[in-house]
Amino acid sequence: MSEDRIATIVREINYWKEHHLLPDTYCDFLLALYTNGEGVTETENNAKKRHKNSLQIILVSILLPFSFYVIYFTQVELFLQLGMLLLFLCYSGWTYASMKNRYNALYHAGLITSLFLIFLITLTLGKLFQFHDSYTSLFFTVNFCSWILIGRRQRLKYLVFTGIVALLFTCLYIIL
């Protein structure tokens, strides 16, 4: 078989492996078969992509602690806090929306961070407009019900579980 044809097949197998079209063990076997046991080393593009992904996961993960810091430990005006939260929400929402692959950790990190930031924005709006506790509890209930619905729609068990637990705590808060 010609070298060009083998290179094309190897690229195609790497594509399958990257997009989870075949299990990794099958792809490794096929790569070993077509490269005569030498395998294919990771290219610089894949290494750069992995480093970029890791950096984005770290940035998205830092957004939540920094949001709590801005809200609870600084003397920043509420409008500025809300603006910063909206900016953080835009970034985490962008990372979530830009990920097409559900198996990527950035997809889940962006989703979780976005949902918690929406929760914090709801809390900040409640403080800003000085809503009555019943309105705030209603907003929290709607927020947590949306977590459950998103979890069911996307088949994410951890999101459904978290929404149910948060909804139970909200109900206990309302009752007590």
C-alpha cells in the first residue's frame, strides 16, 4: 500500500479516536496495524489543543470562587457586582456553547459554572431590588426546576440530582 494511502487511513483513524466514533482500544489496534506496530505520536496540534483546553477549564473553574469573593468579601457597589457576574456568565456560557462534544470536561465545567452564576445573579438581583423572601424563594425554585429540566433534557444525572437536592433545601427553607 502506498505511503499516501496509509497516511490518509492513519489520519482518519485519529479522527475517529478524537471524536469517539470507535472505542480507543479499536483505534489503537488499527493504528498499530497500519503503522506496523510503531504507533503514531501525538502531534503538536493535539498537545496545544489539550493545553488550551486545560487553561480554559482552569479559568472557568476560577470564576465561581472569584464570584463569591466579589459578592461577599468586597465593598463593591451592587450594580458593579451584577455587571461582573454578567461578564463571568457570558464567558462561561460561551465556553459551554462552543463545546460540541459532551465528553469534553469543558462542556460540563461551562454548564455548571453558568448555572451557578445564574443562581448568584438571581441572589444579587434579590438583594438589589430588595425582594420579599417569598419572591426570592420563587425565583430559586424556578432556577432549580430549570436545572432539573436541563439535566433531563441532556441526560445529565448529576444535574438532575443537584437540582432536586437544591429544590428540597429551598422547600425546607420556605416551610421553616
